[in-house]
Amino acid sequence: MLIPFKGNAGNEIVYVAPIKETVEKGMFAFLNRAVQTAEEENASAIIFEVDTPGGVVDAAGKIGKLLSSTNVKTIAFINKQALSAGAYISLNADEIYMVPGSTMGSAAIINQQGNTAGKKAESYWFAAMEEAARQAKRDPIYALAMADESVDLPKYNAPKGKLLTLGTEAAYEVGYSNGTVNNLEDLLSKLGYSDAEVRMIDESFAEKIARFITHPVIIPILLSIGSLGLVLELYSPGFGIPGFMGLSALVMFFYGHLVAGLAGYETIILFVIGIGLIIAEFFLPGGIAGILGFAAIVGSLFLASDNIIHMGISIVIAIGISILASILMIKVFGKKMKIFKKMILTDSTKTEQGYVSNKNRLELIGLEGYALTALRPSGTIVIEDERIDAVSEGAFILKDARVRVVKAEGSRIVVREIPNLDK
């Protein structure tokens, strides 16, 4: 959404776009649209109002490249804080201005668990910070000190073991800030754009949704809801609430990544094919369709992400949560909640209740007959002209020997040999 700020006598146009809250993959789609709009309108400059604690390194890298590659003059207007990924993005702007009390720096790279990332990731990030400063003709040692705590800069309260964070005065002193301004009006005046037409670019509703959905914390939550909902739907008749929740979560996932430019229609097509193959598994023998369907769904999730490791972790989390939640709901809540009573069979058929899997021949107990065949220990006996399959108590019984039924358990008739007293 474009919001006019004021008129223009010299036909100069300046765009203002916010970089606020957490930097995530969905932010790139919005900033890319802002830069493209500024380029199409031949704007004199685009000002990025920065106030962020940082975010995802991959997203920051794409945004930094976006700022450094455009022909439009870019200005980072740090209005409170530009930490971590925010510091990197600001360093890729042509000029940096800060309001009093603002800070920039503290750009250590950490993983999703809040721990320091591996050596390979750190090496990449150190080089990226230095190169961003060097491209803008700024001393790279300060950019490196923001990311690497081994750099010793005690003058700016960043000795070894502490990351560098620059305030307004220190940033200006080392050449990382081009000046201190009180507000946007003051900045426009300082830049010589007092009479320019200022256009505020705001995020669209779709872009806001995309930013929320592509947040590193939200992705595993959506995948967990999606997988858990579909698993529960398999155990319930028809199509109900679990299935709707599961499909809704997965639709939101792909929608957000589609708007953010991370997924294409081919990814969605692959996901739909996977769902179709899993449904086909219910009608086709062998299990091959199910395996291919599962592989297609997992593949579509990886295609929708530009970071395989993060997506792999999210999928593992989703599968783990789904398994644990399924066990918990079935074992703990299965007999207590009405919704699960419709999904889970809790009744059992017991002999005490009159249920039998085979007809009991209790009337045979005590009756006598003879062995039509030898019992080793199983064989055939005859009682009152009826041939009956039977087993001995364990001992071998010869053919034609007299036997008595001692036990009847369903179809299992147990007999004992009657001693011949005439011998």
C-alpha cells in the first residue's frame, strides 16, 4: 500500500519502507516490492526505517543483496535499534542515519536453539559483515567486531569476549553513521528532500500473513498441526475437524511461502500429488503408493524452503510432536473425551459378557469315546458317532484307545486316555 506523505515541486520522489520486528523470509517479498516500485517510479531515494532486534541470516542475506544491487539510492534510517541481521541490512545501504539513543551491532550468528552456530556458518557470516562494510567504504574491522567477539576494541566498550554495539556518537565517529537526526522530517531536510514527494510503502495483508507464517518458530508449529490433524483424521469416520485443521495448517504453510517467493506452483502440485498417492494407498495393495506419497509431501516441504537444515529440523519436530500427541490423546484422553470416543474403539468382547470367537463345546466334558487316529498329541476322536478334532493332555494316545473329554476351550477339545482295566 502506498501512502502519500506530501507534495513535490521538483518532481522528486522518495519512498519510505519499514524494516521492523523480526527479520524473516517473508520480509524479503515486501522489501523486494518496495525496491521494484521505487525503481519503476525513478525515485530519487528509498529510505528504510530500521527498528529490529535481528532475525534469520538467510533472509538478511537476501535483503542485503537487494539493497546493494539496486540503482536507487538507499538510506538506512535507524530509529531505535539495528541489531544482528538489522545491522547487516543497514550496512548494505548507501548511507546510514540514526536517531539519538539508537544502537547498531551485536550481530553474532546463532541457531534456532539460541546457541552459537558452527564454525562454517560463523566464517560465512564474518565475511558477509566485512564485505558489506567494505562495499560501502566503511572500515570492516567494526563490522567484524559486531559479529566476532574475539576482536578487541576496548575503546568502544567491546574488548575480547564482547560483541561491538555502536551508539549514535560512536557510529558517527567510526564512519558507520552519516549523521544523527531527530525524525524522518529532519532526515529528509538533511538529505535535501524537503520538497520531494514522500511515499510510504506499507505491507499488504498478504505480506503480513506471509511474514508471520515464514517465521522460524511458526513453521514447525504449522507442520505439527498439519501432520497431527491428518493422522487423527485417519482414525475418525468421514472428514471432520482434525482433517480440516490439518489441511488448513498445510494450506497456510504453502500460501505463506508462495507469497514470500520461496515456493512455486510446482511445489504445490508435488504436494497435491503426494496427498493423492496416500489416498490411493487405501485402495491399492503393496504400500508403494503410500511410500511415494510420503516422499512427495516431504519433498514439497523441502522445495518450499531455501534452508534444508531448518526445514529438516522443522519436519523432525512436527513428526515427533505428532507421535507424542497421538499417544497422549489415545492413552490418556481416549476414554475421557467424547471426541476421541468416536475415533477410538474402547469396547472389548469378553467371554464373561457372552462373546466367544468359537462355539464352546462344554457339553462334551466328561463324555467318552475312542481315538479314530493316534493323538501325537492332536488327532481325531469319535464320540457318539461324531468325529471331533482333539488333543491329548500331552501324552501319546494310540488309535482305538478309549478317551474321555476333560476340557473344552472354544474349538480346543482336550482328552485323556481311559486305562484299560482288563489288561
